[in-house]
Amino acid sequence: MNPALIPEGAHPLATTVARLVWLLPLLPLLGFLINGTLAMLGAAKIGPADPSADNGHGHGEAHGHGDAHAHADHGHDDHGHPPRHKFAKIVSLVGPGVLVAAFGLAVAIFAAMRGVDMEHPYVLTLFSWMPVGDLNLNATILLDPLSMVMVMVITGVGMLIHIFSVGYMQDDPGYPRYFAYLNLFVFFMLILVLGGSYPLLFVGWEGVGLCSYLLIGFWFSEKANADAGKKAFIVNRIGDFGFLVAMFLMFANLGTLDILGVAEKAAELPMGGVIATAIALFLFVGCTGKSAQIPLYVWLPDAMAGPTPVSALIHAATMVTAGVYLVARASGIFSMAPVAQLTVAAVGAATAFFAATIGLKQWDIKKVLAYSTVSQLGYMFIGVGVGAYVAGVFHLVTHAFFKALLFLGSGSVIYVMHAAYHATHNHDDAQDMRNMGGMKTYMPITFYLMWTATLAIAGIPLFSGFFSKDEILASVFARAHHSTLAEASLLGIPGSTLLMIVYGLGLASALLTAIYMTRMMLYTFHGPNRTGEAERPHLKEAPWIMTGPLVVLAILAAFGGWLNVPALLDAIGPVGGLEHFLEPVVGANALRTTLGEAPHLSHSTEYVLVGTAILIAVVGITFAVLRLKPAALVAKKDSPAATGFDRVLENKYFVDEGYDAAIVQPTVNVSRAVLWKGFDAGIIDGLFVNGSALLARAFGWMGSQLQTGQVGTYAWVLLIGVITLLGAFTFR
Amino acid sequence: MLVEALALSALLFTIGVIGVLTRRNAIMIFMCVELMLNAVNLSFVALSKLYGAAGQVFVVFTMTVAAAEAAVGLAIIIAIFRHQRTVNLQNINLLKG
């Protein structure tokens, strides 16, 4: 069917370890099954703490409950250590163990892939999945450089976060359940990136959504957490609707749902035609949900209700970047639809800027990072939107490094803050930066690691974020001047103008990023400590099982830029590693829309662009350092309420309130009045259920009226019946 | 003879039916039922002339059963009377819907 596809056995990878690629998702699935079984076996046996058993532990022990202040299982008169889960040891081995194995396999496959010519993707057909009429879907694994990059990020960063979780979650009563969900997430995420057809990708897409829901609401005994999970799930369903419509359109117009098949057929579509544009836009609707872009970004900040390692893995490093992956994966369609590409870039830029402004005034350390994630995802969409797929995926990778580091670092801070508050029975907010301050004295390792990530995300030269962010901005600038995108237009705005606006917003977001990240670091680690006199002695560095993964991530965040060194800086290392690696997947598509025959940006222009980016990062950090006074900050309970525009930012532009008034409340009201009171209570209960009962009763009543109790009447009826029968037989 | 006998049988049966339908007293209705039974007996006997002795045999059976039925029926009526102090069937209507 597909000439680009060479037979399975003939592929150079077929004789290497890559033929075991099906094991990749199975390993975490195995972990899920084991941990899930242990969770169910252990669930019934977790009782309240036995007071005699943990007298020896005393006050000073750190507790792993993270963000859950009022967790049901440790009331405030429980001084000691809550009991570890009886299966904690096995789970600590199995949970991260399967990820270590998967990462090892991924590295082996990657090494094999480096050794062969990857011009053609390696497709492994596992079994026939949906043979229905014209639709003949096989469960296939598509292994190409793009999925390889994603697999490396998922298993690599995932492995580090799993190890971190061992420390962070060790005392949680739901420990095996946590690892079961986390393993299941990795399984679905690998299905998502390895799936060889859009429906299989969609299975992974929905599966990670499910795990995200389960893990956001992991501490579901608090209503706010359960609500956050529901919000994430429902908002994502809106996006998934778009994805489904896109798949229907693909099947109706292209006749196939295979990723390679669609890419091939898409190349035959007319450039800028309505089919390609519609498919691309509907796919992007799916991306706005999963990757938290305007207008569906609202779930991601709330998703911080989950355990912090979950925020790092799912809501920063992997799942939320699925949308970026999807656009890169469907690059064949997107490069046929300049209008859709401009939409992606514009939405990405708007999200990047909008979320960055909100990030400026958040007090919850995780909320700052959440809005930062939304903003950085916007960056990635700018990249893939303008057809700079490599730049977008590159930023995805570096972002996974530094944002996972930031989240895990904040997790360490929250962990010790919580432990300190727990030890003194204080119910203050362990995540509010106004209650932190001066943490560098107590957590020096975390302090330095977090600054590494901050410099990376702010775009300080030679840190990873600098390379990827600069590449995105340079791509936008180049395409604004000469590309099919510049010649297209969106809503009457010429593409070249729009792309310059996108570039401007990108620069502005970079400035804001530098400011809010520096603000977060200043308030958390610098200045005087505001935690409280009694708590201060309890502040100390988190254990090594948590700090260790941070060190690895910090190395990656610092040097990740070397994955794809720009040609401008050929002095520091081999140029464009990632670009060459991804060339077979997105290279042709990127070229189709982009620079065409025109030369790349001249070196002098590039120097100006790079200089601007550096200047902006430095200005942002300097501005924040000079302007913000951590010393003037007071603890949360003493802080005055924000006023004016600060208040608007602190309340996230009241978008949640607006959605609530415009969408949620009307839906609730209509559901209550029409669906519940009208349809359910009225028609189903009233007409069908009670109505049929009433009908039966009416017939019964009519029948009962025949029974008069008068024997004479019965005799008359009998006589009439006999005469009728006799008459009927006689005069028939 | 056959025609006359059957005509008498029909007449007796009709009288019995009318009695059952119009009377209120349980005893009277009971006697009318007996009258209907005997009308049928009469037709059995008359028709045995045409169809053989089976009719005669049936009559013996019917009379036996009728005797038993009379005993049970009267016993029930007496029981009702003891309970209700009446045998007027219009007053005995406990089984109405």
C-alpha cells in the first residue's frame, strides 16, 4: 500500500535489538499489574497507626505526604511516623525497576538506530486490531527518530521521576496505588508515541488522560483534588472531540488512518485546501486540550493538586507535550495547511505570553511552574506551528529536562516545608512562597540545582533552554520574511505581519519568563526565612533518593543544548545533531513550507537575534533581582490582599470565574432544569417508570370492578357467556 | 315421547336458570340448581333410548354426586347463616374488588 514502507523484515533495524520494541510499553504495564495487585491486596489491611509501634520515631522524621495537608491518615495528634505500606519494599523495586529496564532497552534501541540508515521508519505489525469493512487497522508500532526521541525522554525523565517518587511518596498509605498509576501512565505514553496509526495513538492519548485524572485526584479524600481531576478530564474531553473529528475526516477523505499512509495521502492534497486545513485545525483542537493551550489551558494549573512528581512527569515533561508531538507527527498535514499553521503559531504565542503574565503574580510555587509550563508549551507550538518541527521538539526535550528539574526541586522544597509544618502541627500553606524564603541555607543542593534550571528556562547562553528557545524564535523570524506562511493570511492578517507579532510575543514571553522564574527563586531561596521560628530547625535537605535524580536532570538541563547546536556556534560542538536525526521524519515537510530556495538567515541577522534573546534574558533576571525585595515579604497569613492589576493577575484574569459563569453554570443550570428535572425526573421517571406503573394500576382497577362480590352478577355473566358461545357454535 | 321428554327437560332447566338468576335466598338458588341438574338427568334418560344405556348410567352417577353436593352445599349455607345471620346472597359480597 505504501511505497515508502519497506517490508518489515527487510528493514535494517529488524535484525537488531529494535525488534524487541514491543517490550517497551509492556514493561511498565507489567509494573502496573504488579503494583496494582499489591495495592488491592494491601488496601484492606491499612489501618490507623498502631501507637505502640512507632513511639521510637519522635518528631523529627520527615513525612512524605507532600501537598496533602489534612490527609485523613495523619491527624494532628499523631506524633509518630505513619506506618509504611506493607508492600512498600516490593513496590519500591518494581515501580522504578520497570522504568530502568525500559530506559535500558530504549538506549539499546537508540544505539542500534544510530548504527543504521533510518531513511525509512521501522514498522512492526503486532496483530490485526480492527478489520471492519474498508477499515483495516493493525496494531502497529512505528519506530522512527521522532518516536525514539520521545521514548528516550519518557523513559529517561520518567525513570528519574520514579526514583524521586520513592523518596517523596514513601510514607503515603496509597504508595502501591501511586506507582501502579505512574507505571500505567508510562505504558499509555509509550503507546501514544509508538502507535503506528492515529487510533492507536488516540488510545494512548486517552490512556494518559485517564492516568492524569487518577493522579491529579490521587488524594481524592479532599474535594478540591477530586474536582481538579474531574476538571482536567472534562476539559480534555472537549479537545479529544476535535481529535476524533479529525480522525473521521482523515478516514472519509484520505481513506486511511495509518500515520504513514495519511502522511503520504496528505502530500497529494491541494496546498492550503479545505480538507487539509480542517483536519489540521481539528487535530489542533485536540492539542489545545492535552497540551493546555488557550482556550483549554485552565485544567493544567489546577492539576497541581496531584503529587509533585506527577506534576513533573505528566504535567510538565511528557503528557502535556503530546500535542506538540502530534503536530510534529502530523507534519505532513500541517505543512499542507498554512492557515492551520498560522493558527497554531498564533495560539501558541498568545498562550505563551498570557500564561507568562499570570505566572508573574502567583504565590503558590507549583502554580508559578504550572503557568510557566503552559507558557513554554506555547513556545513549542510556535515552533511546530511555523513548521520548525525540530525546534519545537528540541524545546520539548530541553523543557522536559529543566521543567522536570524545577518541579522535582519544588517538590523537595514542599517536602521539607511540609515535614517541618507537620512536625510542629502548623497548618500553614507548605506551597506558598511567602512562607518560604532563605531556603538556600537549609537546602543548598536543591538551591544550586534549581538555579541551573532557572537559568536554562530563562535562556541564559549555553544552558539548554537558550538553544531551543533561540532556535524557535529564529525560525519564526526567518519564516516571517520568506515562506509560504508569510504569504498566507489568517483572518485577514497577512502571515508576515502575524509572524512578526508572534515573534514579538515570543520575545516578551522570554522577558516575562526570566522575571517570574527569578522571582520564584528569590522568594523561595533568598532573603530571610519566613517559615516560622518553631519550624526552622526542621528545615533540611531532602534525602539523596530525591536529590540524586535532580543532579542528573540538572546536568541534562545544563548541557541538553548540545543535542542541537546551531550552525552559528559551530565552535562549541557538532552542529544540529537532533536536526539530522529527525531529518527523515519532518525534514521534507518542514522544507515544503519554509525557506524553500531562499538562503537561511544571514549570520549577521542571526547574531542580532541571538543577541536580542540574550539581552532579554539578562534584562529580565536583572530587573527581577533589582526590583523584587524578598526581605520585604511577610508570611502568607500576614500578607495584605493584592489590589489593582496585581489582583487581576493573581486571580489569573478571572478566566476560571468567566468560564464558570459563561459555560459551567449555564451547563449546570440547563442540566438541572432540562436534563434532570425535565428529562430524567419528568420523562424517564414520570412518564416511563411511574407512567407504566400507573397504566398497570388503571387496568387492574378496571378489572377489579368486574368483581362485585354478587353471585347473581356472576351467574348472569356466565349465562350470557354460555348463550353467546352456544349461539356462536350454532349459527356459525 | 322423546320430544316431549326433551321439551320438559328444557322447560325445567329454564325454570332452574331463571330461579338461580332471580332469587336472593341461597336455599332457593340451591334448589333451582338441583332442578337444573334433574332437568339434565331427564334428558340423559330420554336420550338413552337413542344412544344406549350409557345415559342411564350417567344419571346414577349424577345423582350420587348431586347428593354429595347437596350435603356440602347445605353445610356451607348453614355455616354462612351462623356467621352472617342471613342467607340472602346480596348481603354476602365479601369478595368484591
